Amino acid sequence: MFEIENNLQIELEPEDILKGQGIDPARASALLNRIATEILDEANSLMKPAALHGTLPVTDFQHDRITFAGGSFSGPLVARAFAGSSRLALGLCTIGPKLEERAAELMGTDMVRGIALDGAGTAAVGKVSRMIREKLIFDAEKAGLKAGMKANPGQEGWSIWQQQTFFSLVPAEQIGVVLNKSCLMIPRKSISFVIGCGDRLCSENVPCDFCSKREECQWRQRRD
């Protein structure tokens, strides 16, 4: 069973909008800070956060493939991130289409504000996914299980085409998300993810541990 969350509440701050554009708030220019502040109310008004989440029991794990009722996931990331899992927690999050539609509209008339609004969308769906991730980790720990890292189909080591399997498992239409022929989610400001849960699972890994660009990335997530 998957639980639908249609009444999620999040609020962005100007620094969230800057981070969503890949800008360090401490180094942002006065202009970019001002624009982030000016679009804040509009960004918050255009978001309609929603999510769904649920769990699947693991039936088999061989080499780089983990199997469950309804299918399997495979790949180098799957082998490392989900090793030791007895169940998988699936999450799908979105903020709806209105913000990205407005951002696209602005790109033709005021690109700087359009980019800022797009960054607001990135920040917003990130907040929603963190909220759902925390809930799934809490539920796992309540059941006496460890929760692993949040892994996304399309991340390095996990083929984007396995979004098809993910979407065959979840009632994505109930929160207005669809998958196109290129396995990209519509609305674009949506995130799908899976967390492995089990009593023998390593709970200290983070996604950056498995990325080939981890040494030079300024946004690298660290445990210390």
C-alpha cells in the first residue's frame, strides 16, 4: 500500500532559491539576492507539494540485482546501496506544474528571474523529498531496521530506464506525475527515490560516496 500526501506545507527562503540555482548564498551578488527576495512570494504561491510513499519486501538479492514483488532493480549502485536490505521504501515527490510553467514563461522576457524561479522549484522539491525521506527513515527505525541512503533512478550506476519499473509500482497519477518516453518525469520538478531498509544494512553511506565526481564537487555531501 502507498500513502498519498496532498497537504504538505513547505516555505522557501531567499537562500533556498540561491542554492537551487547552484549559487552559494554567501557569495551571491546583491542583484541575485534582491531577485531571490522579490520572487519569494510568487514562488511559494505557485507550489503544490505532494508525495506518495510505501514499502516493498525484498524477495531476492543476487550480484547487482534486487528483486521484489512486481519486478527488480539492477546496476552497480543498486548492488552497493541496497545490499543487506529486507525491504525497499519508495518515494515520489512533486511540487506540481505551475511554478515551472511560470519559470518557462519568464525565460522569454526576463531570463534572470526565470532562472531564479526555476531554482526555487529545484529547492522546493528537494525540501519535499527530504521531508518524505525523514518519514521513511523514522518508520524503518520504528520497525527496528536501519535505513540506507536515498538513491534515485538515473543516478550514476542506476539506469534512468529503470524509472519504468519504479512507475509500474507506484500510483504516480494520484499526485499528477507521469513518465515520458525518455523516462523523464512530468512535471520536471519531481523526484523519485528508493531507500533500502534492513537490520544488516550499512546506514552510513551517502549518494556522493558512489559518484565519480565526488572529489571535485563543491556540493559533495559529507558525513563529518
